[in-house]
Amino acid sequence: MTLAEFRGTLSAAQPPPGLARPLAALWHDARGDWDRAHRAAMGARGPDGAWVHAYLHRKEGDLENARYWYGKAKRPEATGALDEEWAAIAAVLLAGG
């Protein structure tokens, strides 16, 4: 799935079937449901889940917690626009990591 196709699913009532938890978290976040996005990210294991978790805490404004999760993800702490970070994470995850 491309980033454009992924964005196209945001008008649906549910995320696409079989979507990995980190991408499901981004899907819920893009639809304005931070709590559901956070729950999905908490259930995701590995660096992909940690990266999305970091993004969500950065969006929340909890930068200390975000730094912890960026470290777990082995990713640099993001400082740019949140929508650009969302798109960058989604693009990498959709491309297979």
C-alpha cells in the first residue's frame, strides 16, 4: 500500500484489515483518536511500535516520554512538523520498515 492509498483509507469506519499495529495507531491518530492510537502503539512490539509511540507522546506534548520512546526505537528525536513526521513514519512502515 502506498502512502496515498493509506491516506485514502482514512474515510473508512475501520482501518484496513490486517494492518500492523503501528500503522493502525497512525491510522487512528490521523482520524483524531489519540487515545485509541496510543492503545494500538502500546500493543505494538519492537522498534516500529516504539517509533509511533514516540511520535504520539511528542504530539501530546510529553517530550520526556517521547525521548524515551525515540531511544527505544533507535531513531533521532523529531523536531519538525508533526504532520511531516506522521507521513515519514507511515511511508517507512508501509515500505516494510
